[in-house]
Amino acid sequence: MKNKLKIGVPALLAVVMFFLPFSVVHSSEIDFSCMKYRVWGKAHVSDRYKEYDVVLQNQCPGAAYWAMCIERMDPDTNRVIETHAPTGYIEPEKKARVNLLLKRNSEEEQFRGRFQEFYVNIGYDIDGAADVSCFAKQCEVKKRDIRAKIKANETAWEKAENRLTALVAENCPESGWEIDSQETCEKELRSAEENSMESYLETDQLLREEMANIDPEHCQIWSGELIPF
């Protein structure tokens, strides 16, 4: 049997619970490294949503309860805007899945649209309902300096893009030009600035890779990717 929970927008949380047979073995004595999970990014639903599955697999010799803390982050403020707490029970060699539908920035005029980010942590137990900790707030403290660098790069990127847009408007006006000539003019100006503009994207990617190396065991964050443009 495969369990599936779906968390949409607004969030819809389902709780799947079963009775666990009595056991004299305490959860503190169990090595839950045999419980595996992965976060799987699926195809874009649209330019406004991105879908993810958190897939949990039980490779242990016995069944277990599980609980997740999924913290949804605003892509602009980097603050927790929603916390999901799905729970369940999973038999050996079975899978459970939690589905997330992430929105992009709420403001259409954002310079570079991003999808929401989220943290995931999972707790396990064999005696009853599992406990789980949430890490987003303490992780974001560790990432504060990198977040500031990302924001500064994005601000400079936006200013450079605005300057280029103004330069195109001044030198390649839509009125008085044939369409082909106007498009050629704009292409030449943008081509001249291509390396400069790509450097902002490269810096953004490098900073995010650096951020991903901060306490990856507890502080791995998912999504936040740029909207295709």
C-alpha cells in the first residue's frame, strides 16, 4: 500500500494514522537510518506554481510511525509563512508521499520571480505518534550573511537590467524604425552587455551553492529557483 498526502495552496493537510501493535522495544533503541526519504521536483504546473513530492521509504525490518515538519518560506523575505505537519504509519518496504504545490512571488512586478522555498525534517517512532523538530528559524540565522549577499547581487542585477532597458529605449525606439531594424538594434545592445548580465546570474548560483553547504544535514532548503525568463 502506498500512502499519499497532498498539500496544496491553500494547504490541505491530511493525517493518516494506524494502530501500532504493542512492542517492548523502545524507539530510543532503534536505528532509523533504514528510513529513507527524497525530495523530488516535478514538472512545472505553470509559471506560477512548482510541484514537489517528499517521498518516504521504509527499508527497516518493521513498521514505524513518521511525522514531518515542512516549513514553507517566502522567497522575498525568507521568513516562514506556513508550517505543515503531516503524519503517518508505514509498513516495511512501503512508501509514503507528501505533495507540495509551491507558489511564485506574490508580486507580479518582482524583478526575478522565484518559487517558495521549504525545509523538511522527519521524525520516527515505533511506540506511537512520532515527534519531529523544525529547523527553519535557526537555519536562517546561519544563512543571514549569505542571504544579504544574494539580495545585494540581485539589487545590482536589477539596476543593470533597468539601465540596459533604458539604453535600448533611447537608441532603438519603436517609432521611426522598421521592425527588423529595431529588433537588430536591441539585439546588438543586449549582446554587448551579455557577459556583464550573465555574471549576476553566475554570482547568484555560486552564492546559493555556498548557502547549501551550511549545515546540510539540518538546513537543506528546497526550491527557491528562478522563474524561467
